[in-house]
Amino acid sequence: MNHPLAWGVVSALLPLLLVAGPARAVVPVAPQAVAMVAATPAVKETTGLAKDVAAIPLDVIDVLRLPLGILQVVACPLPEISAADGCHNIGKGVVAPFFLVFDILKLPYETVHHLGGLAESGGLPVK
């Protein structure tokens, strides 16, 4: 390395090597791992929407507690049937239609809310 051109190249490249810093190894990332990280917010929004939709059939079942409670109160002299359980079911059955109407009216808002969150998280393509 006694050639003057070689010393010139080394002296020109040496500051670049010192400024660049140490070389870092690049860890390859599997596309499945990137997709899994990106899908996590989408799963959260989708499960929130599923919970809102699942509340409606539960409210319909609660509406049926009113006739059950009336039947329990009438049949309370029989063994294993208590009037307290009947009154509890009557109370739940009376308020259940109001919860049902509330959940049905709330569903369009919640759908737009969850789909908006899904689009923001990158789960839906937005043009």
C-alpha cells in the first residue's frame, strides 16, 4: 500500500467510516409477525362490535323473564319454587324491553364507531 492513490482513497474514505459508526446487523422480520402486530387493533375493534351485537339476543332472553316470574309467583306454594325468585325475574323482565330498545338504537352508532377504529388501525383499506 505504498501507492499514493491508495493512500488518497483511504484518507478520503476514513472520515466516512468514522462518521457512519459501527455496522448494525439487520434482523429479518417475518411477514407473519408484522401482520400479527398490525392485526391486534383490528381484533380489538372486531370483538367490541361482536359484544354489541351479542347483547341484543341476551336482552330478548331477559324479556322472557317476565312471564317466567309471573309463573313462579303463582306457583310459589309448590316446593323448590320461591316467590322471591319470581319477583326477581319479574323485575328483570319489566326493564328488559327498555334495555333491548336502547341496545338496538345504539347498534348503528357502535357499528360506525368500531368500523372507524378498524379503518384507523389499518385493518380495513380506506381509499
